[in-house]
Amino acid sequence: MSFFDPFARYYDVDHQSFEDDLLFYQELARRTGGPILELMCGTGRLAIPLASAGYRVVGLDNAPAMLEQARRNIAEARLGRRITLVEADVRSFSLERSFPLAIVGINSFMHLTTVDDQLAALGCITQHLEPGGLLVLDLLNPLAEDLDSLDGSVVLDRMFKLPDNGKLVQKFVARRADVASQIIEVHMFYDEIEPDGSIRRHAPAAFAMRWLYRYEVEHMLARTGLEIEGLYGSYDLDDYQAGSDRLIVIGRKEGTGGL
């Protein structure tokens, strides 16, 4: 069981409004072709629109409940022939095939909280890239002022209604940053408002995320056989700067190919 499983039922409605990165990945897919390997794919937020655009996608995750929701979403979209789901650990998977493009979507790589785990994942992914194949890591850009605000306070993150029963849900999050370890501790829970006004708390979860800095990422990619193909601060491919919203790194496996 993954720490994501307790709140898998909330994931889609919680994150369905985020589409800022779709055009970025669709353009990369157009340039590299398929099939596409998506690591830590969750419920298919990226895999489904990429498959809808005509690409074959292999989605890998180690959270059974998230993958089960992905299967339902894929079936509803009638994309079962274009998307293959694999339950496996990103640090040690073996698919016996290679890909021209691999992606790890928004902040997912940060769930690997040790250098050993990060290097293991990067090494495994590199083994599954074709010569010249690309890996995209979409990471939080760790701005000091943002990290300072993560003091463990519980805040109301958002409110939404569940599509199956119309119940109002309040999502609360508490985040605390430890600069020394580059770890963000996250505590999250969802309150469902019952018709009689009572509140039922669901899916309490606690997990950690480790942020990375630019040259740290570059060093890790170099150690695992990847050269820097691009470094961007936004999905519009703005140059990466200290105050950029994102740290988007594109690594290329040695060999012919690339953008």
C-alpha cells in the first residue's frame, strides 16, 4: 500500500483543474514520437490526454488504489488500447523495452527522499531510454521565501464537491520545511460535509518530499548517464532563473537524437 492510496478517491477531483503542463508534454511527444513512459503516473492525468492525442503510453506507479482509479478513467475514455499500466517501483522496474521519451510529472520525483533512491530511479529510467531519448523532471523551484512560509500551520487548501454524491469536501494541509535536509513534511486530510451538517474526516496522510537544486539535479543526471538537454523555469520554456516558478530539467541519454 502506498501513502497515496488513502486519498486516491479524491485525487482526480482535487487536481482536475491543473492543465498548465499538458501542451508542454504534447509538444515533446510530437517531437520525439512514441511510445511514452510516464513514471509515477497516478490516476492518468497526463497519460490520458497524451493517449487521446494519438500516442501510446506506459504508465508506471506503485500505488494500487491510484492505478485502479486510472484503469477506471482509461476505460471511461476508451483508451485501453493505447495505455498500459504497470504496478512497479520506479527505483527497480524492468519493462524489457526502451522509450524515446520518459516523464516524471509535477513534483512526483520529490517523493523520493534520499539521494540513493533518486539515483536508483534515474539509473533505472536511463536504462529504459533509447539512445538520444529524453527524460523530463518537473520539480518545485525552492524559493527561500516560500520555504519560510511552510511552518507546519494547518490551512484550508481548497474546497470541492465529489462527483458521485455531491458532498462538499474541505481539504486541509500542513507543511513544514527543513532546510538542512531539504525535506518538506506534509500532513493532509479531507473533511466531507454530510447532509445533516456533520463532518466526517477521511484519508489522513503524512508523507515527505525532498526538493532539489539546479546543480544537484545536473550532477545526478550526469552520474546516471544523462546530459542536460534543456533547463527551464516554466512550461512556456522560459529560461530558468532564481525566481522561476518551476525547475524543469530535460536530460538526454547519450547517443543520436534529441530535440
